[in-house]
Amino acid sequence: MDPGQSRPDPGAPDLEVLTEEEYQKIMIFFTNFIQQLGETLKLRQQVIATATTFLKRFYARNSLQCIDPLLLAPTSVFLSSKVEEFGVISNSRLISTYQSVGV
């Protein structure tokens, strides 16, 4: 790609279906969902913030239609706990917490 050439916006398909306000509300919803998961799992706030950053960065480059945010949210919590060296969250504990927090 040439330096002067602009990159296509991967989130553009989302904005064809959703308004900017609706898109922001979806991001806020999943940010709160990650916060609830983290608090229920008793994670440090830094781990929760990293998970939120992972989710937002992913969707800054990819469409919401690419991967279901309900799958990406717990995945980002799991990954951030490893990156921040918090300790391993077992899959069964994460799944049961996911189901108890529920959406």
C-alpha cells in the first residue's frame, strides 16, 4: 500500500447497518459485560482494563459481524489474565461465570 493511500475502514460495514450512537452503545454494553465478568472472577482492575482494550482494538480493525462479541469478551478476559500475569483462569470457571453473569 502506498503511503499516501488511505486504508479502508474495516468498521464501515457496521456503520452501514448501525448509527454511530448505536455502535457506541454496543461497545459500552460489552465493556460493562467485561467489567462484570472481571468483578465476579475477582480479577484486578488492570486485567479488566486490558481485556476491554483488547476488545476495542479488535473491533477497531474488524467488523462486529466478524466474531460475536459474546465470544470475544470472555476470550479477551482469559487472554488479559495471562498477559498481565494474574494467573490462569480455568475454562470451567470462566464458562460458569459467563453463564451466571448472563446477557
